[in-house]
Amino acid sequence: GAVVSQHPSRVICKSGTSVKIECRSLDFQATTMFWYRQFPKQSLMLMATSNEGSKATYEQGVEKDKFLINHASLTLSTLTVTSAHPEDSSFYICSARSERGVNEQFFGPGTRLTVL
Amino acid sequence: SQQGEEDPQALSIQEGENATMNCSYKTSINNLQWYRQNSGRGLVHLILIRSNEREKHSGRLRVTLDTSKKSSSLLITASRAADTASYFCATDADSWGKLQFGAGTQVVVTP
């Protein structure tokens, strides 16, 4: 149990286009989901916290108009990178927190975004 | 922002040896967690230690926590080639469960 999926796993797009990444909790309801980005050989940086039915809370320095987050249901959160540029190329990882407890957090496999 | 620092940044050992890595953090925490990440993959949760615990074991893993020094260590005993990965500590410091990750230690275990 406690599986989180992400789709797509890899995406290559042209500069200026928008890309949507989905994060789904497959067998549990996630009241809270988190989005991270990771540059090569670096750690995970928290981008935003997404709660079902409310606006996402963004970390300092993360542009909310650039990275649109929608948490429309208890099993799905989406991250849209708008007008992507090469510097947005990164590994994006989501995690989902189960209703069972604050400490239960499960990570998706990640999405590799390459912007040409 | 990054909460933790980890050392060493990289560790190269042979199979059968033990691997120890350390994590330091800056603020009070609810708990500290260790994760493993294979290259280009997602994170695998290894172990969670609560702020009122000092030591925890799980299989070949041993984690310690010293809240007075704001530090934790992860020991992998009798390492295997399959343990080759990056290891991250992450602290949980608020009521939302937001995790702040350390910089990570890249471990290479050679057969």
C-alpha cells in the first residue's frame, strides 16, 4: 500500500510551452501533497505545499505564477510549469501525506523535465 | 531552504564494510527521517526517529539522534553493492509535515 505515482516520468518540451505533471496517491487519500525539485547531484528543495481544495502555499523564492499547483481531489495534485525555459529543467518529485498521520509521507518516482 | 548539512558528501567503501554518515540541522524538530535515492529515481523511506528517541534500528541500519547537538547519524552495517545510492536526512519541524532535506551523502559500495 501507500503508492504514489507521477506522470509523465520524462518529458521534453520546447522553450515557451507549458508542461503539466500529475501526482496521484493510488491507494490512500492524501490531504496534503508536497512538490520538490532536484537539480543534478543536489538535494531536494521544497517548492510548495498543496492541500486539497485550497490554494497551495509556496516556499520563499518560488514563483507561484510560474509553477501552478492544483489539488483538486484527495488523490490528485498537478504541477504546471508555465512558459518553461531551459533553467526549469530539473527533476520534480511529489510526496503525499496520508490521512493516517503527519509522519506518513510517501514519495512519487519523480518526473524528469528537459526544456530545449 | 536547506535545513541540514550532511557529511561526508561522498563515501566510497568496499562490500562488507560499515558506512557512517552524519546530518546536522538548525531548528527544533518533531522527527528526523532518512531516505535513500538511487540515481535518477524517487526516494525510499528508510527510517524515522522521533525527537524523544535516541537510537533506532532497522535491519542493517542504525540511526542515532542527539537533539542537544542537533545531529543524527546513519550507520549501514555490512554494506552491499546494492546499498550504492545517495542518502538524505530530512527534518520535520512543523505541523504540516513539511520536510527539509540535507545535502545528501553519495555512497558507493564496490564489490
